[in-house]
Amino acid sequence: MENRTRISFTVKPVGDCAVLAVFGDTVDEETNAALTVLERLIRGAGLPGVGETIPAFASLLIHYDPLDTDYRTVADALIGLDMDFGPKGLPGGRTVDIPVCYGGEYGEDLPFVARHSGLTEEEVITRHSSRSYRIYMLGFLPGFPYLGGLDEKLFTPRLSDPRTKIPAGSVGIGGEQTGIYPLESPGGWQLIGRTPLTLFDPEKGGDLPYRAGDFIRFVPISAEEFKE
């Protein structure tokens, strides 16, 4: 008998214009991959009245227009979507390379992260850039990716006194997660590097180079490469 990946979820109303699909109460890659697939199925199904979808760690919020449809119709349509992935299991997302200049003026907290982890700065860079990180969700700022899979050795507490201004493109560590500040912002994460890429321009808008369900891989570059 072939092994098949079957994903289940529950639905509940959120106000009079949204449905929440809940996949559980744990943060893990399989759960997050399942809700990402549901989001893509919803987009492809063209369900009447259904608009914005917002993925989180283990749930998906689906907005709908109550003038065009209702909770029961949307909930039944969601439950009717095919979430049986057969023997191949859950599909993966894209991997997006993000160049990062670590340390120095671009990552002033790298020395602290190194001391806290008992590693050298080069070892922190190597560990941080040696794996791909799943984007569990976007939030806090437009395009801010909450990334899973950080090496446990690099877990570092947030700043006790958050900064009032962090440069756009800064890469940081906050507790058990790592992420990128796509816009200048206040924040309390430990800054270990910065990317020269403009990930989000509020003046121009436009698409991000990644979305929830994709993977990010950090690629170390020199200060000279950053300036170029």
C-alpha cells in the first residue's frame, strides 16, 4: 500500500467577513507547508467573493465579501479542496538567495552573538549562511520574513533596549528566529549583517522577491561587493 500525505484542518468564522483555517497548534515545516498549499489552491480555485489570504505559522485567514458569499459557503468550499498529496507528499517552495555583508558597520551585534554562542564571528557567519530557511509568514513590516530553521547554537535573546531605527535590509536574530528588516524600522533583534537589495519600496510598491512558503538562503559578500 502506497504512503499518502493527507492534511486536515478545521475552520471557524472570524467576524462576518473571514474564515480561519487552523492546522494545529505547533510550529513545524509540514504544518506550514500544508497551509501554504491551501492558500495556493484557494487562489487557483477562483472562489466567488473570496479576496485576501493571510498565512501565519499554523493557520490561514481567508477574507471574503459578505455581499457576495457567506461563511458556510466559503467554509464548505475550503473543506472540499483536495488536500491529498499522494506518495510525493507536500511540494516545496522556491529558494531565494539573499546576499549579506556580515559584521562591521553592517552587523554591529555580530560580536555579541559570537560571544553568546561561544563561537568565533566567522563560525557564526558560516552557520547562519549554511542552510536554507523556510519563510513561515510575513508580518510586522511589509515583507518581513519570519524564518524557521535557525541553528540552535545561534539562538540569541533580543535586545533589552530596542533600537529606534534599524537600516533597511538589516539581517538579525531574535530568540530562535532570524529575519530581514525590509524597511527602516524600530526593532530589538540582534543585527548580524545587511543585504544591499531593496526588498520593498513603499513609494513604488511592487512584488517582493519571495513569499510565505519559499526558502531564503543567505550568501555572504564582502563590504566592497555590498557597495558595488
